Amino acid sequence: MEISNNFQYSCSSLQDLIHQLRSIFDSDHVDIDHVKDLLNSYKSNPADWRQFAKFDTHKYTRNLVDEGNGKYNLMILCWGEGMGSSIHDHSDAHCFVKILEGLFRETLYDWPVEEGDVPKKRCVNLYEKNQVTYINDTIGLHRMENPSHVEGTVTMHLYCPPFDHCRAFDERTGHTMVCPVTFWSKYGEKVDNGFKKPISAATSPKTTPRIQH
């Protein structure tokens, strides 16, 4: 699918965003900037996403909104006051993040030079409502967190291709662990995940469009 460089996206609602994302990902070649531009064109409206925003008092939550015909996962993450992720990679997937509500802090790290090395902190970025950021494993590792201790944060994430595990890194020891990633809810309904054991082997390859700059 070819899109003019002068094309301006216009997105009126979350459902409109999903419709246009599916159209973009119908192509075998997807441009990162086109996805970012589309996400930027959507202006956060709690009436659109409130039904998917499920908070937990003990941890941040991942809530599936759309599976993108198997080519991507679109989800809403809810971060209670001061909650954050570990330092992690993205299993060779592309990660787009849009802030829907609150503040969001991203700390970028360089990959360890050798196994067991501690990831080196590169920079810290603070994002506000409606801003969009992007990362993949060639850029580095990151940690995400809600820097506020009085308000929650809601973010929208798109991962292509979908993945069910990632590597987490201990900032103090350099120890790594392969962790399963699960959903707190799907389409607004709570999921019973049960106990998930760590995964040591890569999953089978997924059919996915080629994403390019």
C-alpha cells in the first residue's frame, strides 16, 4: 500500500483509529511514520477507551482492545500511582505508545555488551497526554513508569507482531529472565490467566508485514 507523503490522517474516535490501523496493516509493507502519524491524529477521549481501562491496586495491567487480524495487538495499559515495568526488550517487535491520560516516563538503556553486564542508562523522556513514542530492539531497551504518586496513567500500545514473552533485565545485577506477557482483560472482560511459568524457548515465527522507516 502506498500513501502520499502529504497525506494527513484524521481520526475521530477509537473505533475509527482501529479501522484505519487495520487498513494500514493489510499491506505487506508498513511505514513506521504512517503509524505514528495516525496515532498522533487520534485525540484521547475517555468515552472511547474507558471500558478497556482496568486498574489493579498491585500492578500495572495490559488490556487487549484489538488483535489486528493477527498482525498486531492494540492494548491499553493502566498504571497506578508510581507503578512501572522492569527493563525489557520487545522480542524483535515494533512498539508504538500513545499517552491517553496522565504523565509517562520512559528510560532508555543500551543493550549489555556482554552477557551478565548491567544495561547502561542512556536517557530519560517524559511524555504527556496525546504524545506518541516508538521503540524496537535496534534502538535499545527501556523501562516505562508512571512518575506521579497521586494520579494514574493510561497508555495505548501497539505491538507488531504480537508476542507472548520478553526478556527482563535486572539493573543492579545484569541478570536476565524470559517472562511471559499476559492480558489482565480482553475486550473489557477480565481474563483468568492462572499461573504462567517462565519461557526459555522462542515461540514459532509469526506471519507479519514488513515494517520500515
